[in-house]
Amino acid sequence: MHFTRSLRSILLAFMVCGIVGQLASAQIPVGTVRTGTFVWDGERWIPAEDAPQPPPQDSGFQASIGFGGAEITVDDAPPPMPVYEQPPCPEPDLIWTPGYWHHGLFGYYWVPGAWVPAPYQGALWTPGYWGYGDGHFGWHSGYWGPHVGYYGGVNYGGGYMGIGFAGGEWNGGHFAYNTAVVNVNHTVINNIYVNKTIVQQTTIVNVTNVSYNGGPNGVQHVPTADEQTALHEQHTPPTTFQIQNRTQASQNKGNLASANGGHPQTLAVAKPLPAETHAAPAGFKPPPPRPVTELATKQAPPTVVAAAKAATAKTAAVAKAAPPAPAAAPKPAPPTIAKPVAPPPPPAPNPAPPTMAKPVASPPPPAPKPAPPTMAKPVAPPPPPPPPPPPAPRPAPQTTAKPAPKPAPKPAPKPEEKKPE
């Protein structure tokens, strides 16, 4: 009986293996050497990366967080961007990496901005950004690349005005700084120019200093064609020293938004971070040198100018629409203020206690009263004078005059003269 059951089990196992083999031959094309995950498209099995992606549920989320995926996802919005002065660039060929809000175990914390040596000649920094979608806020880390990509339209300052970078560009083998928006040490750096036009053309005006993209209150900017192209270029992640700068910031309680109320004390570090070299993307070459006068008159492409204006208008409209809700909240507050005014009786008794306090101050006079008893103590010695009266009885011895009258009665014997009779 047991043998029959075992035989059935063995036959069943062979049947299962045969079916699996047939399915496997149907799932993976014959002769393929590709490995990984395959999905069924309705007709055949194809690699997952080649499968069509489902449409996003929220177009705003796709525009902001969808590109590249979010590294961190949280439920609460980051604090507004603080306004601060950029420290002067202390050495040539350094790239400014603006400060930003990051999120850790204890909530949002500020990562100070810093001057950083480019990992390779011609590299530019694309800041990270927060994007809103599906009710959450997602963080996209910054990166190094041949061009500045999409960073949510957030105006970080220091040349990152919302689209691209207006603070300078590589000019041959060295970086030229646009001092119209970047602060440099003029005694050390002389590869500079001034171009205010490109700064204005790439600025997304953000009066609320909101630090995230999308959503009901964020910056309303979708990637331009150039930003999307830069997104698909070969990127270099933040250097080890940039990660260390962020780690150190997370360990400083003063950087926590919960501790500083969104106003951190250390907004940027003056000393540049150490250099770290990386290989440039294959086939990449820094742009050739051009006259500085050409850099001073360069303008942003018309598509960028239009995108900046459109984002500014949409963001302003959102900012105007947002205030009415909180504005209505303070209106009910006045009645609450009137309520405390109703109980003026308590203030009336307040003046009475001060009058009571004044008599309490008078007790000091009784304090000197104990002084007289100290004066009375010296008066106690006068009792000794009463002893003088005892000497008065001393004159009593004068009673010796009493014997004088005694001899007077001695002449009484005179009656004896009668004997001669």
C-alpha cells in the first residue's frame, strides 16, 4: 500500500516538472541568455524593463517625484527655504551646493550649503528637491553631471533660481563666476563677469519661499525639454564629503526644524569641502573657452524664459488661493479675546491687595521696639543705690543721752533731814 502511494507521488512529481518546463519554455524565449524579471504582456513574456509603464495616478506626482523615483517619502511638508547670504567663494573652480532641508529620525533638519570642488572638470551640480504627489512628499537626491537638471523649480538662491544655473559656467578648463548673483573673493578669483539678464530670465519668483514642488501650495513647475534631457545623462552621486556634511548636520540638534523653528543658525559653511575625483562620463569634454564679454551678454533660451514666467504665474496664483483659508481662522479669535475682557472683577480686587501690602510694610517699626528692652537692661543696675538707706540707722547710737536724765533723781535722799526732830 505504501509502495503504491510512493509511486503515485513520483509520477505526480514528474508531471509537475513537465508542466513547469513547458511553462518556462513559454515564458522565456528560446535561445535567450538574458536574466532578470519577465512579465506577460498578453501574448508573450518580455523583460520587465521593456514593459509599458502604467499611467500615473497623479500627473503632478509624475512631474515631480516620478522622475527617477523618490529616495525618501514622508507625510509632512518641509519648512520654507530660509534666506541667507552666500559665503564668498574662497578658491577658483569651486561649485556652490546650496543648503536644503533633509529628513531623518527626528524630522526635518537643515544641511548647510557649501563650496565643493567638482568631481571632474566640467561637472555641474543639480540640487536635490522635495516633490508632492499622492498625498506624500518625496525627496530626490542631487547629483553631478554635464548639465544642470530638474530640481523642482525651487529657488535655492546662489545662482539656482528655479531653472538651470545662472551663477556661472565652465569656460575652457576653469569656472567663470557670474558675480551678479554669486559671491566670490575678488582678491583670489578674477575669472568673473556680470550678467543680470540671465538671472532674471531663469528666476521662478516664490514669495512664500516654499521648498517643494507640486501639490496645493508648492512651486508649480514641470520639467522643460532640456531638464528632461539632463535627467537621462550619466550622473555622479554626491561626493563622500557631501554625504559627511549631511550626516554631521543630522547629528546637530540645532539644525532640527523642531528645535530652530525653521530658522537654523548655521546656514552655510565658509570652508570648502575636500576634493574627491571621479571619472567624467564617456565622451564628455568641457565646453571650449569663450570671451568673458560673451558670457556677460548670454541669455536663456526662449523656452526657459517662458517656463520661468509660467511657473511664476502659477505659483503666485496658488499662493494667493492658499491664504484665504488661514485668514478665516483668526476671525473667530476676537470673540475669544472679548471673553477674557468680561471678567474685569478680578482686576478690581488686585488694587485692594496692594493696600494690604502697605500695612505689611509698616511692621518694620515694631522691629526697633525690641531695642528699648536692651536699654532697660542697663537700667537694672540702679537697684544697688537703695542699699544707702541702711547707713541712716547709724545715728541711733546718739541715744546715749538718755543716761543724763537718770542722775537727776538721785537728790531724793533730802527727806532724811527730818531726823533731828
